[in-house]
Amino acid sequence: MNAALKVNVAALENELAPYKNLVNGQTYLYENGTFTAVDVKAGAPITLYFDCGSAKLSAREKAHLEYFTDNVVNADTKLLVNGYADKQTGTAKRNQQLSEQRVKAVVDLLKKAGANEANIECAAHGATVQLFNGAAKNRVVTIEVK
């Protein structure tokens, strides 16, 4: 190896040194050139979006839920799951049914991922509560860690 290449390799190894001991999947706080491992607890609810008239999660939303379950949920985690529908489409009865179906679909996936059903509190609001402006944004299920 020539001298210039050795200098470049040494410089890169020096630059990457702070990253050598990081563990995949662990969350870190980076301050003043130092990484500190931290435990992350979900503070804000996660929001899973659904297509109009559907209680089936898209592949993207399933991945979002999978990330949440892999990093936050275990058998002892207490969860609050709320389902909603938009008031711009469908009847009140249909929107209630749809929000119930959405909650059930998410709870089934949470249980499959290791959540204890006894620790999951659920509510389906139909279109009686609108969290956001805009119809598409209200076709959701939210999950909070209690």
C-alpha cells in the first residue's frame, strides 16, 4: 500500500471511530461529538392511515406499525388504540363500522407482534371526532403508549 493511501485509510478510520461501537437498533443521542445510548418511549401517538372505505393497512403503514412493535411493544406495554373515519364520506353507521374494523385490524396485528390483549384499550369513534383538517387525514387509527 502506498503512503498516501495509508494516510487516507487512517483518516477514514479516525473519522469513523465514534461509530464503531454503535449497536444496530439502539437509539442514540449525539452531543458534542459523543454518542449516548438512550431508551426511547413513545410519547406521541403513532398514526396509521387507511384508504377511503378500507380497513386494510397498506404495505407502508404495516411497515410503520412493525417498526413501532419492534421498538416499543412487548407483553407488558399498555396501549390505547383509537379508530376514526372521515365525516365527508359514508353514513354515520358505516363510519362507525369502519372505525371499528380499523381498530380490530390494528389490534390483531399488535397481538400478533406480542402485545397482551388485556393491556390494549380500544375505542372506535366513527366520524364523531375529527383529529385533522381534511378527509384523508381522518381515516386513521392512533396508538398511544399509556
